[in-house]
Amino acid sequence: MSPRSILTLTLLAGSLFAGTAHAQDVSPAELDRLSAERQEAIGPRDWGPPVAAAPEAPLVPLGGHVTCMSPRMEFEPVYAGPSAETKQVGVAPPQLAVTTTTSGGWTRILRAYGKAAWIPTEDLQPWTSTTASPGTRCTVAGMRPSDGMILFSYPGA
């Protein structure tokens, strides 16, 4: 690289850093003045009336007796069938939609889109929360049709 190119790069870098340092010295009052000037230059904006939110579709009932429970431990594995020999399909969230279906010490739970998974029955406990106020309960509200998510409600919250 020629000495002239090095000098050019040095001057360019110096001017960039000097511009950055100068921009940091602008007072809040000066920023307010510049903002007011900019707003005056662009004029008022009419974004139109607010867009109404789409109405929520009614929840899809899950059918049968489904209760809200919690796993005993965080990240408790859940399986495709009632056995640890079946494929692990995920981990249990803090609240579970638990069915009354059991098989050999395993309990069937419902996940998104009503898909089933299995968890050892001994690894279930009544719903617990670290953030809910005393007296709050957890109930399974149903499945949201738009994305299949299982929703819960918290009466007493």
C-alpha cells in the first residue's frame, strides 16, 4: 500500500471518529430542538383510525375430563407412549393438560393441536406457580383453533 493510500485511510478514519465524538456532545436541549425542526419539516401524520383486532374464535373444548397439573421437576421429559422406551417428544411445561387416561404408571397429557404425550404418573403434582397469588387455581380452558395451543385460565388471579 502506498504512503498516500495510508494517509488517506488515516484521515478518513480520523474524520469518522471525530464525527462520532462530536455527535456525543449534543445536549438534550439541542436534540429536542432538532427533533422539533424535523417534526415541523415532515408535518403531521394521519395514520387513519386504529385497526380493530380480529375477534377471537371460540376455544375448542378438549373433550373428556382434563385437569391442570404441574410436573414435579422442570424439563421433565414426555414420551410418545406410556414407556420410557418410546421416543421422547419434548419436555413438560409448568402447566399440563392432564387426562384421566393411564397405563402402567403413565398418564396421558395433551399438547398443541390435542396431540398426546405420556409422563410418569408419579412425576405429576397439583398445579403450582411461583408467581400466582394465593387462591389462584389453574383450569384447562381449551384449545385455540388458530394455532392449536392449549390454553389455561387462572380463576382467582
